[in-house]
Amino acid sequence: MSLPETMRAVEISRPGAPDVLRPCTVPVPVPGHGQILIRIAYAGVNRPDALQRAGAYAPPPGASPLPGLEAAGTVAAVGPGVERWTVGDEVCALLPGGGYAEYAVTPAGHALPIPEGLGLREAACLPETCFTVWSNVVLRGGLLAGERFLVHGGSSGIGTTAIQMATALGARVFATAGSEEKCAACRGLGAERAINYREEDFVAVLKTEGGADLILDMVGGSYLPRNVKALATEGRLVQIAFLEGTRIELNFAEVMMRRLTITGSTLRPQSDLAKDRYARDLETHVWPMVVRGALRPVMDSEFPLEEAAQAHARMEGSSHVGKIVLKV
Ligand SMILES: NC(=O)c1ccc[n+]([C@@H]2O[C@H](COP(=O)([O-])OP(=O)(O)OC[C@H]3O[C@@H](n4cnc5c(N)ncnc54)[C@H](OP(=O)(O)O)[C@@H]3O)[C@@H](O)[C@H]2O)c1
């Protein structure tokens, strides 16, 4: 496959609102040792892309400054030391950055085959949420079959994945969302109870059920003390974002008296080795769920690459349900 020297991409021209995302032409990246170059068909859009665009989430050292954390497409070149993939293979992959482009490089171990029965468009929306949900809900949060699991932001890209994965693992799933339409979507994915947080108190709902064994939260702020109240004895709270803020007063005696665990993580700064491990776990445990239809990316909308700004505006308007994707 002969490769061009330059490619179409979308760059962050300066920190700011969605309109700072601008189409540009940049050199095609070259895969280094252990890396593959992917010719991207579709790129997933994620909330961390908006944080990066706003100047609040810098790419890790060595990563492309272009936004874009996941994509699906065809392997266009392989670097030295890559054994698993060859040119022409179709893959979806977690990217260190650079997904809003025609080509991107990523460690070979962060790529996965396209699950049988899925197209590249849907597969592009799997990596970021599956890596995040698996590592936080299963590995960090230790979710077990039969446990009560509460996910906030149930209609988000992360939320729709978490509901389906936890349901497939045999947990009892509760979700919060900001409208009746979003709650209906959560129930349709397997949540036994969806709580419209504008009308109902999730703490009261969970308490009548005996408390949550595990909560996956992206809201933070005023939700922190309320999450603590909603947890059952020995419950775990896993924090993956703080949409409402990071500072709050909290009575830690409750954490001690009820033997609670509060933890959290962000995916992007973790080592390549850790992400390799998550990828192999996903292939073993989660890809079969996708193949049998128990976990499917919920597709909200598609925008052409050059309209990434409109895609971000839709995501930040929060009227979407599920994933937004860019067609390259
Ligand atoms: N730690 C990690 O490694 C990691 C990785 C990926 C994503 N994340 C985080 O996970 C979250 C979800 O990501 P995503 O890509 O799935 O995003 P998304 O689809 O845009 O979801 C965000 C959702 O949060 C809900 N929400 C609740 N309170 C909110 C508030 N105060 N402000 C804004 N939204 C609020 C919104 O729905 P309602 O209408 O129901 O409010 C919205 O659907 C983001 O915060 C993202 O940064 C973390």
C-alpha cells in the first residue's frame, strides 16, 4: 500500500469552544517500534476530546496533539517488532491521540479485531468506553454477578456501555439520566431501574433496594456525599470524571464505619503495558458479549470529519444518547 505524505485532519487551533476545531493538512505519522499505522474509516468522539479542546486535558508526552482517542479502519503499515497485525487487517483501536485524521499510529497491543457482525462505524465507538468501563467497573470496582450497580450519566457513551456490560455480567443495574427519554434508553439496555435525577432522588431509590455495591460516577461535586450515602456496607465508589467539580466537604466517618472504598482512574496516562492488558481482557471477555449481541455501541449520530466542531457542540449540548462518530 503506497502512503501519501500528508493527510486531512482536524486540529485544536487554540483552547476554546467547539469552533476552535479546524480542518488542516498535516504529515502522515510513521509507526515506530511496536506500533501500527491505521487508515481511519471512522473515529469516535468522547467527552475527554472536549476537555482537551478546552485546554483542560493535555495529551501525554509523545502523543499526537490532534484530538481523537479511538478509531476503526485498516492497518496501512506496521512498525518493527509487530507480529499480530499485517497490512490490510481491519481493526479498532484505542489511540494515544490523533484520531481526528485520515491516519493515526498506536501501539499494536491497543488494537483489537472488529467483532464479528459489527461494521467499522460501530466498532470505532467501542475502544474508549470498553477500556474505561472494563478497567473501572470490573478490575478496579470488582463488580460481581448479583450485585447492585449504579451508573450515573446512564445515557452517555460510557453509561450505555456500562449498563450493557454490567447486565451481561449478571449484576442488577441502576442508572441515572436527565430526561424520561434518556431513562427509557437506559431501561432498553438492561437497567432494571432508571432514575430521572431531575425528578427523583437516587439516594432514596438505592436505599430502598439495600444500597449500591458499586457506583461508577462521572459527576462528582454534590454527588460525592450522596454517593457515599447510597452505597451499601462494603460498597465501592469509582470516580472517572468530575463534571460538577472536584471539591466538596465529606464526612469520612461514614467511609470508615461502613467499610467503603473510594477510588478512581483515568485511562489515558496509564502505561502501554496496562492498556495492552485491558485490550487482551476485552478480547477474551467482552468481545464475545458483542458478538452475541449483549453489548452493542448505541449510535447517536455521525458527522463528516470536517464537521468535528458540530459533533462537539452536539455532545456538549447533552441531548445525545450514546456515541457520536466522525466519518473520515
Ligand atoms: N476516567 C477515564 O478514563 C474516562 C474515560 C472516558 C470518559 N471519561 C469521562 O466519562 C464521562 C462520560 O464520557 P462520555 O464520552 O460518555 O461523555 P458523554 O456521552 O458526553 O456523557 C456525559 C453525560 O453526563 C451526564 N451529566 C450528568 N451530570 C452532568 C453535568 N453536571 N454536566 C454535564 N453532563 C452531565 C449527561 O447526561 P444527562 O442529561 O443525564 O445529565 C451526559 O450524557 C465524561 O465526563 C468523560 O470525561 C473518563
